[in-house]
Amino acid sequence: MCPSIRLTEEELRYAVLFEKVTGIVPIDTVIDEQYNRIIFIVDKGFAPLAVGRGGVNIKRLRELIGKDVEVVEKGDTPEELIKNCLYPARVLAVKIVKLPSGKAAIATVHPDDRAIAIGRQGRNINRAKLLAKRYFDIDKVILA
């Protein structure tokens, strides 16, 4: 993952609040104004702990922040990160390709999970695109 990312003061405040509520230190905090949400990146295996039983921690954060709150486990490779971003959709494969305009990731999902991978109003696929760009300089995420 890209080590040169610096958090803004606002992102740091959200990260501290996230830690206080969940007990988990986020690796990164991303404010997505387009979808009025905060995305927290956590270490592998810590997403269920951060979410809490029945989503209790996320509900509490949502009330405190006034925005949607999402948790994504980090990925050491672009393929792993994109799979984590599209969860709970069953991602069968992710292939990184070079295009004249940059890099793209082509994610193949189980046919029954296509709507889950896209998400309401494209939220999930856009989360994957946002984080793939932030960490691996991938310009497009395409569902196959």
C-alpha cells in the first residue's frame, strides 16, 4: 500500500473517533463527499471487530458523525484490495491491465452478486475505484 498518504485534520479527527468507538486503530480514513460517507481502512481480520455485533459500532459512529460509515480491510495487492472493497459480493477474479489512459482492474464476480458488487447508486464499485486509485494508481474498476 502507498505509504505517502497524509491524512487531513478532519480525517484524523474521524480516525480518533473511530478508535474510541471500536477500539480498532484505522490504517487510513477516506472522506467521500460524493456519497456522504467515511471509509475506514483496517488491518486484515479486524473488520468484524470494528463493525461490532449486529453493526452496533457502525450505527453509533453513523449517529455521531452524521454520515454513512464503511469499513474495508486492507489489501496488500490491488486484487486483494478490490475483493475487499466489493465484499460481500463473491469476486471470482481480478485482473490488472494496462490501457493507453492508465491502469484498469477487471473484476469478475459471481453472476448472482453483480448487483451487490455495484451497490446502491454505484456505491460499492465507486469505493473500489476510489481506493484502487489511492493505493495502486488504478484509474478504472470494471465489472465483468
